[in-house]
Amino acid sequence: MNKKALRIYVPGGPLEMHEMLSDALVKLGFDSWTEKEDRNLNQVDVIIFISDTVGLNLLERYNLIGSRRPIVILWLVDPLPPPDLSEKAAGYALSASKVNWQYLCGKGWGKVIHKYVPFARNAMRAFRSVYIHRLAREMTSRNPAYGDCPAREWNRVVRRYRIFTDYMNQGLIDYVFTTTVAKKEFIIKRGFHTEFIPFGYHSIFGQLQGRKRDIDVLFLGRLNNERRRRVIDQLFDELRANGVVLTVIDRDYYTEGRTELLNRTKIMLNLLRVPWDFGPERCLMSMSCGALVVSEKIMKPEPYQPGVHFAQAETPKLASIICQYLENDNEREKITRSAYEFVTSELQLKKSVLQLLKRCLK
């Protein structure tokens, strides 16, 4: 692998993850840059997308790159449908994802209809909701835990599924990696090859600052998920009854301010968007700042181990386990030390990146 001769472009991704990846590549000796830099894309050798498939716009990006076809790597962060998606449910999922003006009429006409035709958006939502309801009902009959997943999240995962399938069938993506086992299992069961490589730690996620931990429980994240809002409201009342303050911040939680906040936090609350998968960001930013992650039960939490790197409980028991760890500093700090050592030593982003590139560049 000739590092100096390899030019790697990393477009935008969630939070600052694309910047972390590009920085890790540069430190490993590669010529890497993000979309913030104005550089000629005609000479790019590799593109690594840290994203879901919705925002890739691969065809448009290829038009910018020109005739020289780079290696395209997709490192999936956001949830896809559950690994145990039945064939019947998969049919509902694909049908729901195609109820879209741009898909039915082409991108140009679809945008015009969506923008100028009265009630066009509402009509599509109504038709789509029929398939989403059938999908949710089918999957809940197989696993009752899925019954609490909001329609909004079902819509998101099925859209990612359809676009991912379209790109793969067109041969636009060369290699696929996933940050969780749940996504890996789903992709393999749909007939595509992928590997699980967890996203690793970078200093941008956070660092220990030795601050006094005066925040009992913190939740960082958007509350545009109706289920999250419901759980937060319930927890707020239950914890307050035990003299515990739950702090919720749903915007502007970036880099330096976030690191300071997490260094003041004893427990970081992790609420799942979907019952079958989780994002890596909250674990990495919390563990690197010494805050204990207390999560709803994660079905497939690898690479993290419950009781070793984080704590988890069924949703109705979250308040109880939070109070338990607030009352027992030694028990809480034992897990936070173990988690900190794991993410900052064993789960470094540079190691993950090298593992990924070795799979692709032989």
C-alpha cells in the first residue's frame, strides 16, 4: 500500500466524523481531504463515505469526478431495517420507499410537483403510511420490541434500504462496511457482502479534563422522535422523585462545549432511535470524557460489553439503574475507567481505518 501516492477524499458525514476520518488518514501518511477543501476531484483514488446512502448523491458526485473511476467505500453509520426483516416486510419496505414523487416521476418533475402542486406532499405521506403501518405490524408480530418504533424512523430506514439497494445493484459502491453488527447482518441477509468495522476514537470526540462532575444525568440529542420525548418525560418525573436532575440539551452540542459538558457529567443517557441498532457517536464521546453511558437495552452492542464498558436496562428500569450508579461511585467509576481505556487504546480510529483499507487495497 503506497500511502503517499494514494489520494483519499472524505465527503461530509454526521457530526464531525468525516473530519476525524480525514485527519486520521493524514496522520497515517495518506493524502486525504474533506469537501471543505477546494481540490480537483479528477485525481482522487478513493472516496470514503461516512454516512447513510440517502445523502450520497453518487451519480452527481461521479459527474464532478469525471471519467476516472475511483474506489468507492461506504462506511454505514445510521440504522437500516432490522436484521430479521421478513420477506413480506421487505416487500412493504420497498413499496413504502418508492412512494415518492421524485422516484415515480424523475428527479426534475418530482421536485416541481413536490414544490408547486397543492397537497402533493401530504398525498404521498398518506399513501406511504399505509405500507409503513403494514411493515410495522408485520415486524411487531415477530418481535414485540419493534412495536414502540415510531413511523418516522421506519420511514427513514426503509428509504436508506431502497437507495442502498439501488446503488449496489448499479455497481456504484465497491466496498461496504458497517459500524454495528445489526447493520452487517441485515446487509448480508439481503444478499450483499459487508464487514463489521466499528468507528474508532478520535480526540475530537472528547478528552478527560479532570472537572468536577456536577451534572447527574445528561441527554444530548434531538427530540424530534416522539418515542424519545415520551421516555424523556417519564424519566424526568421518575428521577426528580428520587432527587436526581435530568439535563436535556437538544441542539448546539459540538466539540469544545460538548467536551466540557461531558467532563462535568456522571451519567450519559442513551435512548435508541430504533430498537435494533445504535449509533457509535454517543458512546465514543461519553466514554472518552469519563461519563458512564446508561442505555436502553441494545440487542447487538458490539464492540462494547454491557457491565464492562456501559450499563443497560429495559426502558422501564432505566431510572432505577441510574439511581443505583449515582449512589455507588466506585461501581460507576470502575466501568468508566474500563470504557475509557478501551476506546482510547484499543478502539482508536487509526486502527479502524487501517483495517478498512487493508480489506480494500491489496
